[in-house]
Amino acid sequence: MIINHPLLGPRDAQEFTYLGDAALIDRPDGLSFPDATAAQDAFHDYLYLRDNPAGEHRELWYHEQGDRSWLVVTRNTVTHEITKVELARDVARARGRSK
Amino acid sequence: MRYSGFRVIAEALTGHKGWKPAWRDPEPQSSYDYVIVGGGGHGLATAYYLAKEFKQARIAVLEKGYLGGGNVGRNTTIIRSNYLLDGNEPFYEFSLKLWEGLEQDFNYNAMVSQRGIINLYHTDAQRDAYTRRGNAMILHGADAELLNRDQVRAMYPFLNFDNARFPIKGALMQRRGGTVRHDAVAWGYARGADMRGVDLIQNCEVTGIRTEGGRVTGVDTTRGFIGAKKVGVAVAGSSSKVMSHVNMRLPIESHVLQAFVSEGLKPLIDGVMTYGAGHFYVSQSDKGGLVFGGDIDGYNSYAQRGNMPVVEDVAEGGMSLMPMIGRARLLRSWGGIMDMSMDGSPIIDKTDIDGLYFNGGWCYGGFKATPASGWCFAHLMATDKPHPTATAYRFDRFRKGLMIDEKGQGAQPNLH
Amino acid sequence: MADHRLKPITPLGHDAPHSVTIGPVTITEVVDTALASLAARLGEAKAVADIAETAGIPLPPPGKAAKAATYAAFWLSPDMWMVEAPFATHEDIVSVLKPHFGEAASITEQTDAWARFDVTGADLPAMFERLCNFDLRAHGPGSATRTVIEHLGCYVVIRAEGHLSVIGPRSSAASVFHALETAARSAF
Amino acid sequence: MTQDNRIKGGQIDRTKTLRFTFDGHPYTGHPGDTLASALLANGVRLMGRSFKYHRPRGPISAGSEEPNAIVELRTGARQEPNTRATVAELFDGLEANSQNRFPSLKFDLMGINDRLSPFFAAGFYYKTFMWPAAFWEKVYEPIIRRAAGLGSLTRQDDPDEYDKGFLHCDILIIGAGPAGLMAALTAGRAGARVILADEDFRMGGRLNAETLTIGNHSGADWAAETVRTLAQMPNVRLMPRTTVVGAMDHGIYAAVERVSDHLPVPAPGKPRQILWRIYSAHAILAGGATERPIAFENNDRPGIMLAGALRTYANRYAVAVGDRVAVFTNNDDGLRTATDLQAKGIDIAAVIDTRQEGELLSGIRHLKGAQVIDSSGRLGLKSVTIRHANGKTETLSVNALGVSGGWNPNLNIASHHRGRPVWNEAIHAFTPPTDGPKNLIAAGAAAGALSTHAALATGAAQANAALAALGMATHSPDLPRAEDAPVNITPFWYVHEGKGRAWIDQQNDVTVKDVKLAKQENFTSVEHLKRYTTLGMATDQGKTSNITGLAIMAELTGRTIPQTGTTIYRPPYTPVAMGTLAGRSRGHEFKPTRLTPSHKWATEQGAVFVEVGMWLRAQWFPRAGETTWRQSVDREVLQTRASVGICDVTTLGKIDIQGRDAGAFLDKVYANTFSTLPVGKVRYGLMLREDGIVMDDGTTARLGENEWVTTTTTANAVPVFRHMEYVRQCLYPDMDVQLISTTEAWAQFSVAGPNARKLLQKVVDQDISDAAFPYMACANITVCGGLRARLFRISFSGELAYEIAVPTRYGDAMIRELMKAGEEFGAVAYGTESLGVMRVEKGHVAGNELNGQTTALNMGLGKMVSKKKDAIGMVLSQREGLAREDGLRIVGVKPVDPSKPLTAGSHFLDKGAAATAANDGGWLTSVVYSPHLGCSIALGYLKNGHTRIGDRMRAVNLLAKTEVEVEIVSPHFFDPEGERLRG
């Protein structure tokens, strides 16, 4: 596969390490829950449950053998076609993440 | 009709005119007591044991393609019970015991062949881990041996002992491990189930699951609605797709695993072997092909095909382990969709919907589990209680922190 | 350079840089360059660019390398570069750079993290197409990228026509050198 | 034997003679020959035996689709089993042997299987060999396995080298027949970067095999001229002997170049083959078509061939396979064989044409509506029996028969992405799918355009289509004049007459009867048919058999062929050597080797090295007189604890962390708090995964306000760095943190033992007294008169210890300097074994305890997990299954009898408890011999372990059938109060 890196252009996917669903960006704040049960419920859903779609999938890839950027790649899991590649940092900021 | 050597001879002498269809092609009935979604190994075995062991009737298996067309028809045919953890080992040992009597049980020669499996180790830490595992296996009633380098060399003198980047130091061996002719497992179960009245319905894709008041009532299919008192889902890589019909998100990702077979070669490798310093495992089929594989490709996929990096990685492992295979040729490759779970272990459990049961998360280890998976799923569906060997395979283990993580990789399916 | 009594060795373990010529190419171990990573602190990209310009440090865009009078640099990752300077004058390169950038940048010595091999000669693409997927036929001088050579992440910097640098992890210098030699023998 | 069957013409170089042997018999041939063509020239038709029935077989083709003529090529370690004689280029000295026969090809004892064939019907083995159960492994299977396989491997290491490489192009053209050449010419002239790959050693495809003309040239001359033209274009790369074997994602194609297979031995340093990964923007599949046979009784005798192959041998290789030849066809292309061969002076006995309609050939006995119903000749064809349209039979004495059932486009590559081929009623064959790999288009016969004109026209058109998609200028070349005959074909798959066997898959011995049996037993899905009968699963991958089998099943079930379906084509297109796929990554080059800065010195000391991931580390340093490793390790440990020892610890991962938010960042990635750490201090950290399991541990030093250095375990250096980048970029994108690895930049040595300070003070330029440099201090310092270095007062061994780091190039000098400075203290170097002994003595966890399954609580470090801050893993580490008080805890283990050795991996059982899983108390993780305690000691995870200190239990190793009575003790065997390290 080839991932069209937003800064470096087309790169062989072999240079990257795959993590999984880009929803992992939406990590809850562990101190934001009323009690441990609520926190664990939220973290369980966050960490373990997946949409796992047969079709368009937004996912995290790390350019381990390249520039060390984490990318959010929008890829079809049936055809492997990639329609969008973004810097994960930009995506995270757009989703309201900061410090 | 019963298969036997005498029957084969009699048919040979009379032009093979007497062989009957291995199974019927029935039209689906309007409703069943049990509908099993998925006509792969696990689904067929579930139906077979529901009928045979749990004396249930009015059972249908719905298969979107052809019987045995999923992972049971595309795997590397290995059976073993060399697991470490308490949640797993009793189940896989139960499965291995079922394999040992399977062919006589379902009257089909699936070529269950216990020629032994060895897991090579290359470091002291690996040896320690295998010692721990081997002991756990024996504590659970399985067989295990630890071989030293010389014992491995005596078995397979052509391995790379003298020029290796990661020298072989020994191996964990399970002599009762081996291989089974994979397609024959599906066919044997299918034929056995059909003979016991199970309707095997091919080209019938489930497009919806109907519920009423929190209870399952049946399934919509490409061949119409089929009512059911109980629905069991055993669809491996399609688990998330099917369960999305009831808006269930699963602790599962679908990944592609490639496997390979070489051209036919005169016998070289008697048993099954896994390389401890690379991603490579191999056995040789009764037809002479080396059957081998390695890691999953590592990204979510429903494409049933992979890419070159894994092919090369597997070949590198193979050449490093056995430099004599350089001139053997890879003949065929295939890709299956693996239902990779969050801890690398499966789920056989009820769901929040009454009458809806789930069997999945087998990762790339589902083939060896086929008999026990079918039996335990049938047990759960028939009795509403988990089978004693499958009590750990619950959805809520992730919520409770009771993961069964053989590889210690955590909630990252592509690392299991 | 401080006047201490320790004697360095090259990445390949020699007292002096090693070199080999195979067909039209020469592969040479290079130890005359000091390296430091330069990363702009959050929100300081503009400041870093300004300081660098004043200090004569080029900061090329992604995929590129650039050279100025004293300093050269190639792009590493967003807001991060590898700065190259003559070893003889910049052995303690961090101490030289820090005063320029102050708290605007994070600077880390990288000289000994890497082993550099310069490959010179004709028809380098014929050799490198057996090493990595960096398309030398489509990239000219001033291009720089990280790529994989025999499982190792290496930077390839095109210095000039017929001259490039392979910069690989120092601990694997022998493996990198072996890969280069082997590819040259195979290609030529 | 002489080349009796050699005729005039052809593309062989008669000026040179090549000698070769087959089954030990010497023969000669010429450059340009394949092994098959040369054998046929010498009158050898029998080249192999089939898999199941051991039927005598000769080639049916002249290409890579060959199922029968497969041999063991070369001898010794270079022996290649299952090699197609039809594509093996002849070289001087070639040695080949037939395979799958005993004792000889002509007399094969296993030929008995042929007589017993009624018993070996499709799937017979599924129905028998089940009783008694124990007989399978002991009796039945060994017999079956002995008969398994075709060729053999010698079990010797492959002596050849293999390369891998990467190519880039605008347009990859697969196949250099008329379509591919025309496409290359069109794209090349437009300036595109073109790669033209062809599996043959001579480009031209069917043009080399036919007598057709293009313009005023013979087809072969036009091809040669076009190749010369293309070779002049710098933007075109010609790759003969290169098979594109697979279409991967996003325009990547895998190709195998056979660099040296036409040579006796590869030249020094040169690979045998290269696996190319070709990155293309567009690709044109111009792989031609493969002829398919018609099944009839005994259609597998040597001498019965595809009609096109007979032409290839005659036209290209100047070989007359027989001197009296018949042709059996259902289409016009088959007629060409008769006319071509007759023009070469070969006697054409008859053309048996299944079609009723159409014109008759002139000057040739052309029998319409006729069929071949049988043949004779045990080791080679002697005659065929035909049935005329009027029902009469006739036997024709012939020694070669050409069979043509039509042509199947070689669309394989186009369906590698699982696109379904499309049935084309005009040519009665499948054409490439419409949903094939993106940017792959087909041209010529591969696209179903079967005439020469159509090949040229589609080649140019598809090249223009690709150029247009690339935004390049297109141009329509003047196409040279070429034949454009229609495909006159009336489908005819098998001869229904006859009780005997009619072969479909010749290598695997799948016959029409087997397909019928599969139908009878309801294995009617194409996949079931394939799997039940083994149709198409031989080394030729069913290139000449799949469609025929499918068509017969369609006919039997009353469905159309498209309704019946097609099996999926998967890579590789033709089989690929394992060596090629592995490339150079084998033996010692399997993975790169990482050497420590002291490696050279350690080698001089005679150190024993051990693989630790990619690293080679000194395991111990034997000295003269020491005969066992234990002697060396005991000495190293004792002397370190008594005086001082030095160890290279460079392999630990080092990550330079800078930025204003570095402290806050570390608070996120570590379970414990770092932001409060003062400058100049070091703290031990525990890193959790989000699921609450321990991921890694290590120390982090704060060298400046915004400058930190974290160390990781050797094994986790890469994953931890990746994880930190993930946290930085994906979770907290606005933290001011910059990361870079410095693992390789610094050579780091542990100096441990009571005399460590004294030793180091001789090297370090600054004061390192306890007051100036207390426990857990860190600083930038200088050594040896000014070399900048880093010093950390940390201890893994439990001794007064430091880690000192210098730029890596000085690592070699530094170890020498340290050892010299240590002479007066009797300093020793110690390796990983001693490191392990000392850390177990201190109860420090390492890889065996940090195995990805264990929690901080398990390690007795539960208090380190701060609940006051939101660190990765904090929440989920509190889940009930992980937080249970009675779970596994780390303990120390000592044998009650000090002479009894412990074994890591042993499990804990209570005294008197049966060895069952229910009684399993845990296991021993790490075992060492402690020279201080004079016995084997261990760390272990024991259920409720913290409540069991002082208990006696059994450590059982059921694998060795041993058990040792042990005492459960604190894991801190040595200096539990930690007085020494603060000394």
C-alpha cells in the first residue's frame, strides 16, 4: 500500500506502523468522572470497542521509518483505497485536544 | 450413507454410481428453533453438536457463500493445545481431545494427523517462557516436552544451526499437535449435520436480525425472513458486520492474514514447526506442499488479500530457519479475514438480547478450536450455560480486567 | 575541542575512515561532520526560522536538504531538522547552537547517533534501486529522505550529482556498510 | 542422440552447440532453446510422470502454463524441483532429471496406481482409512506421505544469493507481445517512464511463435526491431526474463527477474533472481492468452499438445514434435497449426474439427463435425481414434496431435484484487474484471482482443488512455498492417464419448469423471469442485484446466459458465522461489546487527556474546582457567560486590525530552509523578499501557529546567518512543515537548561496587563525593581532561553505582580508560549474566517479569500508580480483575536445600497438592545462581504472594519431572535496606 503523506508525498505503507481506529484520539480524561465505575465504563468503551467497519475507516498510522508523524488515514477496508491523509496532530487539535 | 473402505472398493467396482450427495440443498423453512449464522467450521460444528450431542432439532445453518468457504477453507491446518493461560488451555485441550475422535464420530476422514508441533526458542527468556507454558499445559492434562538443541537437530538436521543470526537453542514440543485436512472438517461436519436433519442453506446472507421486546425473533436474509427462537452468530471476520444489525460494537477488529503453500515436494518436514526468531511456521501436507505463514498484515481489512511486506517477511523467516528451501517455490497464497480480539482470545457468550448468542474473536487460531468451539457454543445455546472449558470467554472480561492475553500485547488486535 | 586524552574510533571501529571502491562507485565512511537535531519549540517556528537565517543555518522544507557556508541541514520531521556542521570547528555542536536559539528550540547532539557513508560515482540509481525505495532517478541534489535499507531506517541525502550520503544508525554501521557493498557488487 | 527433429528456421543460434543431460543421457541443443524444445529436437517426448496415477507425460505447452514437463533442474545444492522444461533456458552443461518416478521415467513402479485408478476417485480418501483410529498416523498416512510430492529438495542450503529492489514508473506494461510492444512504443515516445516486463527471455510473445506478418516484416522481426527501438529510449526500461507475479495495492506490482537462471552458476556477487517491487502510476496488462485443450479419452499421452505449442516449437524453436501430425480443434486458430506445419514440410494426417460449419482448408484433410475419441501409445502417442460426423470411427497413425479448445486471456493479474472475470460470449472465455486493480487496464489478447491487429490497436489505445490519465500528450501512431481474423469458435469442452478417463488437470490427474463425481456428491460450487477434486491446484495453478473444469461443471448442472462462476486468481502468477522472496535477509543477515560501543574491546577480551533483540551484548568475560560459564559469572558478581565492576549498558533506550511541558508530559506517560523532580535528579518511572498493564520501566533524569533524558528497557526502546510520539501528537498536541532518540549517541557504562566512586573519580574531572553527587543525582560533567559526559548515580545492581555516558565514538576509549583506572581495585567487566544475577539478588524486575501481562500491583509497585493525576493506564489499572489483593505478587524463592537448582518456568504447588491446574500457585519468572547466598535463587509470581513470605512450597518442573522444596522470601535478597547503594 501507499500512503500519501501530507508533507512527504507517497510513501510505502511498509515505512509505517499501524495502531488502529482514529477514535483513539478521543481519549477521555481520567479525572473527569464522578466515580471509578463511570471512569472505567468510559475507558472500557474507548479502549476496547470498535466500529470495525467494512468500508471507510479512519485510522492511525505512525511514520516510524520516516518523519515520525502520526497520521490519520481514511481508507476503505474492503478496497484498501485511501481517500484522505491528515496529520494526527491537526486532527487532534480540530477535535479540541490541547494539553 | 456410511463411508468405509469396503464402500470405496464396492463403488470402485461398480463405477461410483452409488455415491449420494454429501448434503442436501434444502429451501429454507419459515422458522427454526436454532439458526446458526455462518456455514464455516464453527457454525457447522455448532449445528452438528446441537443435533448430535444436545438432541436439538429444527436447526438451520445460513451461509452467505458456500459451505466451508471462510477461514476453515483457508488456513494452515494446525491443531494443538499448547496454550499458557488458564482461560484458554482447558478449552484447547478439550478441542484436541475432540479432534482425536472426530473422524470416527462424524464418519469422515479429515486426516487428523498428530505428527507433533515444535515451537523453537532462541533465547534463555524464551526457554523460561516455554518452560512456564509447558508446565501449565501438563497441569491442565495436556502433553508437553522441552527439547534441547541436539534433540531438535536430530529431528530436523537441515535447520540453520550453524550460521544463524538467532541460533536455535531448543523447542517446546507437543506430540499430540499436528494437522488436519481443513476442507474435510467443514465437509465432515456439514455431512454429519445434514444427516441429522440440519438444513444447510448456502448463498443465504443475513441482512438483519429482528428482535421484539429484547428477544430475538429471526433473521432477514437474501432469501427472505427466517424465524428463529435462538440465533447463534459464528461468522469470524464478519462478526462486526453481522452484530452491527443489533447495534453491538465488539472488542474485535477484522484483519487480513495471508498464508502460503509451496509446490509439491517429496517429504521433508514431518510435523509442525514455528520459528521463534521470526514470523514463520510451517508444516508439509500429505500432498507434499509446504504449508506456511507468519504474521497478519496488521491493518484493518475485509479485502481477503494482503500485500508484499508480509510475504517477504515470512519468506525471510523461512529462509533463515531453513536455508534449504531457497529453491522451493511458493505456489499459492490466500488471505482470510481474522476476527482479531482485543486480547487475542475468543468470545463465546450470550448477548444483551435474549436468544442471540455470539461466537467470535478467534484471531488466527480458530481452526484448531473448531470442534470445541462448536461443542461449547452448542452447549451455551442449548443450556444457556457456558461449557466448563469456556467460562472465561465472556464479553465482560474486558470491563472487569480479566483479559486472556497470551502474548501480553494489550488492547491492540494487530499485535496478537 | 577540549584537550582530553580519549581517542575516538569510527563507526566501523577503525582509527581512520574506511573506504572501498566497487565498479564505478566508492563508499566512504565520513566522520568530519557534527550533527544536532534542532526542533522548534511550540509556537516558535517563526522565531527559529529568523534566528536560523541570521545564524546561517538553512532550514529546508520536507524532503529536502540545504547547504550554506558553514552549516547544512536536512529535514527530519515537522519543525525539526538535522543540522550539519564541520566537526573540526563544531565538535560540541549543541554548545555552539544553543546560544543562538535560547529557549526557542530544543537542540540535541546527534553526531554519534549516526554512521555516515558517502557514495560517489556514476550510475548510483542502479545501485540504490537494490537498496531502498527512494527513487533516485526522480530526485536530484538537495533531496533528502528517510528510507529503509535492509530493515534499517536510514537517511539518504543527495549532495550533488553522483554524490550522496547514507546516514544510518551507528550501532548498525557494519550492517549498513555490508548492505551498500553488497548492492554495489550486485549492480556493477 | 542427435537433433533428429530439428527443422529449418527458428530463432535459435545454430552457430553454437550446447551440451546437456536429461536423466543422465547426453543431448545437444542451441542457444535460444528451452530444455523442452531441445529435448523434443532430440526426439524425447516423455519428460515426466503425473502426480496421482504416475502416467507418462510430455509437454503440452511451450510456456509457463506447463503441467507435465516438470523436472529437477541442476544437481547438488542448486537442484530445483518442479522446474518447467518449457521455460527453462538451455545452457551449456545443464543437467536435468525427471521426478516422481521409481526406478526410471520409462519404467515407474508407481505406475500401478494407474491400474488401480477406479479406487482412487476424487475424494476417496475422505471416505476410508478411518479404522482403526490409530492406524492413520502409523500405517495409512506414512504410505500416503511417501508417495507425496513431485520433485525433491536436497536439504542443502541454497548457495545462491537473491536481491530485492524497487522500481518506479509512470506506466508498467506487463507482457511484450504485440500489444505490450505497441503500448511501450506509444508511451515511450510520449516521454513517459515505462517499464516493459516479459516473462520470456525473448520479447515478442506470440509473434515469435507465429508466421504472421506485421507491415512488411515477419512478426518476429517486427518485435525484434521494436525492442531495438525501445532500447534506445532512456525513459523505457526493458525487463526480459521478468515475470510480474502479483498486483498489490495502490499500483505496486511484484515482479521476479531471473538474472542468472540461464547461466550454469551466477557470476560472483550477482544474484540468481531479483524480487522487484514496482511502483507504477498506471499499468497495462498485455500478458496474452493461454490456449486450452479439449478433454477426450487418453488425451494425456506424450505427443498430444496444445495446437499453438506445436506451432511454437516449429516456428520459434525449429522443432517438429512429430513427423505425422493431426490437429483437433473447435476454432480457426487451430487450423493455423495445420497450415504452418504443412508449410514446414510436416505431414498433416488430418484436421479434426468439431464444428460443422465453415470453410474447408485446402490441401489438408479437414474433417468437419469430427472428434478425437481415443489415443494409443504407452510412452508416446502412436495413433488417435476419431469419429467422423457420420458416426464412423477411424484410427490415424500420428505421433503428434495438436489440440485447440480456444484461448483464455491471461487475466490473472487483473483479478488479484478479487474482481470477478467477465464472460465474453464472442470468444467463449473470461476477460478481465471491470473492478480490477485501480489504474490497471488490459490490452491485446489479455483483454480478449485476439487478432494481431487488435493487439496492436488496443496496445496503442490503452497506452494513450494511461498517458491521458497522467496528463501527458497522447498520439495515435500509424498502426502497421496485421492480420485481423475473426475468432471463429464453437464451444466444445470435452468429448462425451468413451468410458475411459479424459484428463482436465493433467498434473493432478483430475478427469472428467472426477468432475462428474463431484457433481453427483453435490460439490457443485466452483470452490468445492476445486477443493474436492484438487482441480487447478498443481504447480501450473490450473492455467490450462480451470476453465475447462468449470465449463464441464456448468454443462453438468445445466447452468451457464458465468452462473457457475470462476475461482479467484491469487498471487503469484507463476510460482516464486522462496529464496527470491527472502532476498538477502537470511543467515547472519536475517536482521541487522547492533554492536555496543565496547564491542571491539569486548571481542579482544574474549567475551561470549548473546543476542538481545538486534543487539549483540557481552554475556560474560571468561578468563584463563575458567572452564564453565558459572565460574566467570560468579567471579564477575563477587568482584563487583566486593570491589567494582563495569558493564556496557548502552543498549538501554535513551530518549531526549525537551520543552516547557516535558514534566507534564512525563506525568501523562508515567504512572508516577515526574513534574516535581528537581533539576539534577533522577527518578525511577513505571509506564503503563492504557489497559493498566505495565509497559516499561526505567529512569528519567532532569538535566535542566526543560531538558530530560528518559531511559527505557532495551527491548522496549522503539515501542516506548512510538508511544511517546503518540501521546505527544495524538493526545496532547499543544504540549511543548520535543523528542529524539539518543540511544546510539551515547556510550553508557555502569560502574558498580564499593570502589565505584574511587574508580570514577580518577576519570571524572569534577568532584563526585557523596555530598557533591548524592544518590539519584545526575549532571553534565567532563571526563579525562575535558570530554563532556553525563553522569547518573543510579543502581540496578544494588551497589554504589553510577552510569557514565560519553559520545559513542569515545566508548571504546572509555571502557579501556575505566578498566585501566580500575586496575588498582581489581575491577572486572561484567556481562548480561552477571547483570541478571545482581538484579535478581536485588529483586528488580526485568523482561521476564515485565511480560505484558503483569500490573504494578503484581510487581509490588502498586503504590507508584498515582491516582491524583490522569496518566495513561491509571483508570483501567483499577479494574477488579487487576486490582484484586489476592492476585499474583512478586516473591523471592530459595531452595530449602541450597544444593538444589531451581528452574525458571517451574510452577508453585503447595506441599501435598496434586499437580493440577486448580492447585497452580504461580511460577518462577527468573532464576539465577547467587554466589553470595551460595544457592539458586529466583523471582516468581505467586498468588497472594505477599502473605506467604516464609512459607515452604514446591517448585515443580513437570517437563523435567523434577521438583524442589522452596522457601518463599522477600524478593530483596541482598541488602534489603539499600544501604550499599547510598554508600
